[in-house]
Amino acid sequence: MIQSWLADFRRIARLAASGLCGAALVFAGCASPTAPTQDRDIAERGSETAAWWDAQPRAGWQAFVALPDTGEWFEVYRVRPHVFALYEPGQFEEVISYLIVGDERAVLLDTGLGIGDIATLAAAITNRPITVVNSHAHYDHIGGNHAFADIRGRATTFSRARSAGADNATVRDYLRGDWLARPLPDGMSVDAYRILSYAAPATLTDGERIDLGGVELEVLLTPGHTDDSLCLLDRANGLLFTGDTFYPAPLYTHLDGGDLDAYQRSAERLAELARDVELILPGHNEPVADPAVLLRVAEAFRAIRRGARPDATPDGLNEYRFDGFSILVAPADLTEE
């Protein structure tokens, strides 16, 4: 019954949508959702198709039991005794935020799209004081920041500018057409959607430890996707939270704040951890990945430098496809080593 209702909703929504793909093109298959012209945070996702929801439920979630009563928008899974994945499967990003709980404090790695009430949800899961750590400052990871007082990240010109928020004209198209596959929760609409401003993050330094009481997180600065990108390493439990530095989909090197050379250096750094961690916890789509993928990502960047042949995307990017992910590169960013 639920699956049938969702299918009907998606069909009607796609027929009604005019902002991203016309109805005739939807059934023919658009290459991927077109990014809003006001903000190039999200460009083409390479080889992924407009029907991204057809991949749901994604296989990685089947290993975990969902928590009940988590509201209209989020699905929450306990992936480790002290780690909760807060998943937003109803919008194209399929963003995942992580609540990491210690004996004394908790860290919320990213705050999602700002569509659902992530602050209330996190408070229902734990009564520990919550510190937000942003893996980077793209819109889909900072949407709930405004509801928290303690926000930390990598303070750069890029991240400070994003703390000013984004108005409805900038982000509304992310909730239209093929960007949306589920109804919005009560109180949210396309016209109401915006990213509210928040206090600029207190800066984190490379190698800094965040002690939660019985759980310690190590900060790894991993610029490339953006200049403020970072990962968190729970060394004792063998967990590496990668944000957008890795997830099982096209990886972006070309957006505002991105840097191909820096991304390759970060990939090489993470590859050195592949044998020291048990699980990768990415920022999109799937909750866990095998650490061996870190070795493949580093090798993928080397292959690009060696002259691997890409496919072209509709917006002129090069897409290099590998096992379980691809890498999107602006041709102008490719230089000889």
C-alpha cells in the first residue's frame, strides 16, 4: 500500500513539475536533475539518471533496523551502538547525517537539508549536549545548523560565506520536479524552503581530538570537494566518517571551493587508513562502505592523471567511471604532473 502510494505520488509530481524536466522528458529519461541556475552547489551527477529513487531501498540499509517514530521526513538507523544514521531518502541528495554519542557529549556530523526538524530528532535520540560538526558547507549539509548553538568546522572564506544562509530563490528548485520523491513534511513547502543563517563555525584543526566521553573523534582535514571538507575518525572503533570526500556516486571536484589537486592529496591520505578502519560511513546514499574503496579512489585519481579516457556529461564535465563511484572533473582543471 505504501509503495503504491509513493509511486502514485512520484508519477503525479513528475507530471506536474515544470521547473526541471517536462513530463514528456521525464518518461524519456533526463540525464539527471538540472541544478538551479542561481546556485551551482550541485551540478550534473554524471551517469545517474533522473529516476534515482528506483535504487531505493538501497542495499546497505538492509543490514540495520530503523528506529520507529522518527517523523515524516527522516529514516534513522543505529549502525553501531553509539552511531545513528539520519537519512533523508525523499530528496535527490539522499543525504546522511550522523549522530555520534559518547558518555558525556554527542557530535552531529552535518545537519542535512533543513527540510525536517533534525534538532528535535537528535534530542529525542540522546539527552547529551550536541555539538554540530560540518563535513563541509554545501546546502545539503548545513540546513539545520541554525537550530544549534555549538557549530564547528573548517573556517574558510567559503564556509563563512555559507553561514549567511541561502534565500528561497537560491534553493527552491532543489524541491521541485525530479529532485523530490516524497511529500514534504507538514509545515514545509517549496515557497518556504530556505537555508537559515547560523553562527560561523568555530574552526577545527587537523588532528584535533573531540572527546565525547568514551568516544574520541579525530579531525582529518580533507580539502578537495570543497576547501573546508573534513572527515572524522573514530580510531578506537574503526570508523571513518567521510562526508562528501567519498560516497558511492559521482564525486565532485569542480564546484565552488573545490580543487582537483587537493582532492587527490586527500584521497592519498585516506588510502593510508584503509587497513586501519573497519567501516567507511559516507555522506550520501549508503550508510557504510568497505575501507578498500579508499585504495580504489586514490588509484582512480592516479589513473585520471595518467590520461584515463572519460565520458562527457551534458554540462561539459569529464566523468571518469570506476567500480562503485565516478569522478567528475572540469577539463580545464586537468594539468600535467
